[in-house]
Amino acid sequence: MYYELATMTLPFGTAGHAATNVQAYTTAPDAGGELLGCWFTDIGQLNQMIVLRGFADLGALQAERERTQKSADPFGCGSIFQSLEQHSYHGFPWMKPVRPSAESGISGPVYEIRTYGIKTGGVQATIDLWEQYVPPRETLSPCVVAMVALDGPLRFTNIWAYPTLDARSKARADAVAQGIWPPKGGPAHLTTNMFSTIAMPTAVSPLK
């Protein structure tokens, strides 16, 4: 499964309007892919809307990227956003495709979006270690997706869902205490270029 993670920086007070426009843009007859998540940042860099879309293959992702690049009103927010970034990803091959909350049962409303830099040669080792360690880690909280970037610096992004911030803190502490997270040997393949964002679903987000 392939994914696009788009980030728009918005002026104050425009999130609701922008979310409605994102939904219309991503579900238009000529749109490709599927809207999966539409969040607004709560902790981290603020005033940002993060949009996750899924694609069955790389060609479909590239076609939709071209549509957006040629659009006079990308995401229906061309007159609203202050900046727009789009990044392409390939999901870890062993992970199930991301599905909306109504189908998967996965819901937040607290979502943590984490990105880690990967050292040269560390991609496959990271994928393999996560395949081994994510199942026990998911007994504490679900991993929505882990995916390797196809553009920009070598890195991967992972998204986790929690009912509350307190539940996030407890799950992370319990995982360390039980020795099931982080994957043993995993940090050796990562750089120190890491960042995390806490975001909440907008009204239009299929991941609730």
C-alpha cells in the first residue's frame, strides 16, 4: 500500500473551513486514492492540518500528485493555506492497509505521528524488527501505519492511536517496563533526526 502525507500550515480560525474543502477535494470524481485521516495539530508545530491518503499502487499516487501540482486550488485550500508539503510513502509490506475507524475499529481521538531518520542500510532491518515487535506492542495501543518515505531524506513515519494523552503515556511506559518496545537493536539503525506530533481528527476524518 502507498500513502501520501500532506501538511498544510493554516491561519488561525480556518481549520473547519479547510477540512470541509479537503473532504470535497479528495472525494471529487476526478480524485485518486482514498482519504483516510485529516487531523489538526495539538502538540508540536501548531496550526497545521495533516492529511493521509491511501493508494493501491505507486502509479495512482503519482497521478494524484500530478493532479494536485497542476491544480489552481490544491485540496480546495489554495487561498487558505500558508504552505503545503506533500510526501510519498510505501507502507511496511507486512502491515495491513490503513482503513477508516468504522472498518478497522481503530480510533483515537489522540493520534501521535512520529518520524525517524534511518541510517544508510537500515531500512530492511527496521522493517524486519518492527514486524517482530509491533504485534506485542499493539496489545497496549494500535499502530495505524508504519511507512518508509519515497522522497526526501531517508526516514519512516509511524502513526499510533490513543484514547487520551494519559493512555499514551501509560502505554509507552508499560511497553518499556515489559521489554517489548522499542525493538531491541532498532535504535542502532536510526539517526537522531526524530520528531513527534500529537494531532486530533477533524470532523471529516475517516480515522476518528
